Amino acid sequence: MIAIASLLWAFAGFAALAAAMDRHEQQLGAVALAPAQRYGWQAGGAALLLVSLLCCLQRWNASVGFASWLGLLTLAAVAWGLVLTYAPERARALALGAAVLGLIASVLAN
């Protein structure tokens, strides 16, 4: 269950990082962000990726935790790329849903 939580947190983290990029503003239906807002989205995305790492390190030792985290990051990045390619209108809802489900999965895993 913790791997699912980590995957969902990573997906939401990549979504937040994409929201801070000029390139994805139009895909996500966002308005132009001020620099302070961009830094907030970047910090939020980094924090979500860190939470994803901490979930893996909680479940496994350091070497297995980092290796599994990198694998889960790959899956989350591919999934986010597919969402932005084929369903950009649903991207915001999917990112929010992933964050909520990641929280629920983290609670259930403990």
C-alpha cells in the first residue's frame, strides 16, 4: 500500500512542477503566474516528491527505498506525460485526485 501512496504522491508532485512551467500553463488551463506563485508551485512539487521518497524509505531500507522510489518516479512521470498528451483537460482533476488518494493510502498503510 505504501508503494501506491508513493506513486500517487509522485504523480501529484510532477503535476505541481508542471503547473509552474510556462510550457504547460496552456495545457492545464492556468493563467499566467507571478514569479512568487511559480516558486510556490515548484516548492510544493518538490515537497510532494520528498514525501514520496519518505514513504519508500519508511517501508524499505535506504538502498531498496531509493531504487524503488526511482522506479516509481519513472512510472509517475510516464503517467503524467500521457495525461498531458491525451487528456490535458482532465489533468488538474487527476492531479488533485492523486494527492487525495495518496493521503488516504498513506493513512491506511500505517
